[in-house]
Amino acid sequence: MVVGKVTFTKLEREKLAEVLWLLNWISVMTGATLFGLGLFLKIEILKWQEVMSDQGILYVPHMLITTGLAACCINFLGGKICLDCADTNKFLRWKLVMMPYVICTFFFTSCVLVGALMCYSIRGQLEESLFLGLRSAMRFYKDTDTPGRCYLKRTLDLLQIQFHCCGNAGYRDWFHVQWISNRYLDMTSSAVVDRLRSNVEGKYLADGVPFSCCSTFSPRPCIQQQVSNRSAHFNFDRQSQQLNLWRRGCRQALLEHYTGIMQSIGLTVLLIWLFELLVLTGVRYLQTAMENVLRLGDPDSESDGWILENSLAETARSNFNIIKNLGKCYQTDNDPNINVPTPAVEQEVPSQLRPEGSLTSGTPQVQNL
Amino acid sequence: MPFMPVKFNLQKRVKLAQGLWMLYWLSVIVGIVIFSLGIFFKIELRKRSELMDNNESHLVPNLLILVGALACAINAFGGKVCHDSLDPMKFTKWKPMLKPYLLTCCSFNVLLLLTALLCFLMQFAVYLTLAEGLKNGIKFYKDTDTPGRCFMKRTLDMTQIEFRCCGNNNYRDWFEVQWISNRYLDMSNDEVKDRVFSNVEGKFLMDSVPFSCCNPGSPRPCIQHHLTNNSAHYDYDHRTEELNIWTHGCREALFSYYSSMMNSMGALIIITILLELEVLSLERTQEKFFSFKSRSSQQHSSSKLTSELKHTTLIA
């Protein structure tokens, strides 16, 4: 049973070929858009990759970049093929390439869909990566003299300033981390020594935050030290405390930033996927219609185009058999030159021996004459 | 004989008209660019008008917007005329307007020259406005409860962070100004009282800067208070410490930003003037071809008439 059968006249075939040529050129541009979107996302991720613990999120832009490039190449070729399909003679040139081209288009269209779905599904992994990355970044904030971590302080400060955020989940995360290096602590001071001794791990913890947590919207000059102690500062009421520092955590801020970008990219990619699906359907119809024209022999006659010659289940079964038989190319089942004992010959041998004596195990026995 | 010169000039005329048409449309695009740059400059001035006492002159961006719009209109008209010039039927209706159009182009070029001059000369006005505005901005930093100045603190903080600068000339400008409001000073504290009384005008001055002066690239946590007191901080020498806070003044930073913008716009206007002059000279050449063509076509028709007359007399 044929799936999606449509009959095409010669004029309709030519029109279809022309329309597909135009659509293929538009697809080249959408492929370039896909490439551009992937590149943009990669640059955005690389900007803050120091606060991400694993680089797994980079799969998304890489997928988009490769799919975009593939789209450009395949649709560029497709444009050329579709233009030639209008004429039956020129189609003969591309006859053998058509099927692989349709398969490639189907494959890369599904890659586009996978890319779009990845944009939406990567959120969980991103959140985990940001949580771990920000935690270690805050731990290494003070290590501006350690190679490999020199610029973590600057990155984290710029992040907090730009995204209006403080800490991992909130500003209190800075209270659990020693963010002032021992190089800048006066170990002879009794206050410092007391604080170090009072902590189990010998860390200098205080209820202070770095300057980058300060909110520019606060009406009063920023209070960075003894942030949670309202009595330590004059006229430090609840409202002042609310406005003093950035309230949002940087994990939340970055997550929202990247989710927003990826949602819009995902939507665009889905629209591109729908367009590509349309092109794929058109190309499949054109391919089957042209092949049927060649089969009928008359280039001016009507021909049928379809999506699948047999039903989906039968096509799947036949393709599966083809793949199964690909592995059997060196077996000798059908070669007439090789002597293979057939089952009929094997059965004759025991029936001859049966009247003289029974040969149960096949070992030679001496007959009693 | 008069037939040949007309044919040779026709090819050249077609090429000239095509080239001129392309130049006109290029000029329209340049006009659009000038227009959008004018709008961009106006927005940039508005964004920081608080730091310039709301006193800044919008002459240059307004002029740029006007010049951009005029350039678009004039060159689009010129392009239309040029497009029609190859068709004698259409061109006859444009012909009387050609001379006034050329005069308009000349006066437009004078306007462009004036705009370019203003782009370069108004930078002095911007510098002076910035100096005055920033001085007042620093003075009113603490007045977040005064209507009209509520957002001065926010604007100044954001400017210092964005332009990586501190104070007017440098960070010491903050030492001369009380930037912490009396609302947040505990007047019962002895230290506060001492400091206020030691100052002639009763201002609470100290050698500290706001947090927005801090440099994120510094290897140590930011030191904002007691900047000139080496003993207040461990392992700190204010004379050798360069990375702690931004060392440049905001006036220089903002001025270099605006002056680079105005310089590039001035350069673009000069390029536009050269383009317009080229267009004008080509337009004049085309006009000369027209007058030559009309003269030669008259000659051609008169010679044709005399030859016909000769022919008829011969037959007769």
C-alpha cells in the first residue's frame, strides 16, 4: 500500500522542480543562520566557561554548527539537482545520486530536530554545572597568585557586576568561604588570630562580601563588612539591608540568561526544521515521480509520486532485511559451483543401511552373514 | 557626418548615467548611516545628561539627523532623475528642475562642511560641560533623598564601573567631598563628631572612595577606606598600589569616548562631502551632454532637411 500517493503531470513536475530549486536556496540561507546561531551560542558560553564545571553544554552549539554547515552543503547540491530534475534527460545524470541525497537530507533534518530538542533539555545539566562551577570559583576567589586561577577573581567580580547577582544561591554563600587571602591578613593581629582559631579548618570566615556584590540601586553607600549585623551600622533598617547588596544568586542569573538564549534559538531551529521537512517531502515526491517517468518510458506522461512505496511496517522490514543481508555477502548459499551436501542426500544414506542392521550411532558394525 | 558623434556619445552617456545612478544610491545609504549615527549620538548624550548638568548642547546630533535626512531626499531625487535621463520622454519634465537642483546640491555641500566643522569644534564644549557636570555629580552623590538628584548616585556608580574611572580628575576628588549622607552618620559617635568639627564647613570628609571605584582586576580584595593610610591595611603602600582602584578620572574617560565618536562622524561627513562633489561634477558633465545632444540633434534634423530638399529638386 503506497503512502502519500500524488499524481503529477509533466507541467506539475517542472513546477515542483522549480519551486524546490528556490526552496533549496532559501534552505542554504537557513543553514547559514543555523551556523551563525551555533557560533553565537558558543561565544556566549565561552565567555563564562570559567564558572562552569563541565563543558558538556558545548555539545549544543557544536551540533548546531555542524548541522548548519551540512545544511548549506546538502541544500546547495540539492538546488543543482532539483534544477536539473525539470528535464528528464538531465535527471539521468543524477539518478543514482538521488536516493543517497534523500537519505542524507532525512538524516540531517533529524539532526536539526535533535539540535532543537537539545536546546530545551540541557537546562538540568547546565544548572548542575553552574552550581559546581560557581562553588569552586568562590573557593578559588582568593587564589590570585596560583597559576590557572589568577583571573578567577576578576571573572567572578565582573559576573556579579554585570548580572547583578551575588554568590551561588545568595550573598550568604560568601560567609562560608574564605575569600580574603592569607597574604593580606595580618597574622600578628589578635582579632585575626582569634577568628582563625575559632574556625575548625583554620579558615578566616567573616560576614563580609566582595565589593562586586554591592547594589548600584542602594540609596546609601555600600556596606560590605558585618552585613548581617544590623546594629553594627547606623540607621541600617530592613529596607536598607534589602537594597544594599544584590539579592539574586549568580547561578539563577546565569541560568535565566542561558535559558532565555537557548529558548529563542530552539524556537528558531524548530521553525527551520519544519521548513527542512517541507523541502525533504518535496524532494522525495520529485525523486519518485521522476523515477516512475523513467520506468514508464514516456517523458511527457503523468507519473505517480509517493513518500513510501509500501506501508511503513513493510518498508521497515525490507530495510532491516537489507541491513541483515549486508553481513552475509561472503556466505556461499547461492553459489552453484561449490559442493554443499543437500539435506535429501543425507537422508538417503541411513535408509540404505536400515534393513541390514540398525546404525544408531553411525559407527561401522560387522554384519553376521 | 553629424550622425557619428551622437552614436559615440550615446554609449558614453549610458555608462555615465549608470555610474551616476549607482553613486546616488550609495549617497542615499551614506545619508541613512549619518541619520542613524545622529540618533545614536543623541541617545548617548541623553543617557549621561545627568552627568552634564542636563546642560549639554544637542546641536551636533540634531544637525546630523537633519543632514542625514536631507542627503537621503536629495540623492534619491537625483537618482530618480538620473534613471529617467536615458528616456527623452520622461526626462523633458525633469529638465527645468536641473539647474535649481544643482544649486540645492551646492548649498547642501556647504551645510555638510559646516556640520563637519561643528563635529570637530564642539568637542571643547563637551569637555567643559563634562568637567562642570562631573564636579556637581560628585557633590550631589549623597543626595539620594532630594527630588531631581535621587539617581545621581546610581548614574555615577554605573559610569565609574562602565568607563573604569574614579572621580573627576582622579580618585582624590572624592576626598574633598562629603559623599556619605548625614542620615547614615551616627552623630553621637566621637570619631564622627571629631571629623565633622575639624572641617571648616562642617563636612564629613575622609580619604575613602565609593565601591564603584574598585578595580575587579586587583589581586587583593578592594581597599576603599583609609586609602592614604598605609598602616590601616596589612602590606599596603598607597604610592605603589596601582591596581586597587581605577586611577583615571571620569572626565578624561568620558571625553575620549565622546570625542572618538565625534571624530569618526566628522570623518564620515568629509567623505560624504567628497562623494557629493564627485556626484555634482558628474551631473554637470551629464548636463553638458544633454545640451550637446539637443544641439547635434537639431543640426542632424536640419542637415536631413537640406538633403531631402536637394533630393526633391533633383527629381524635379
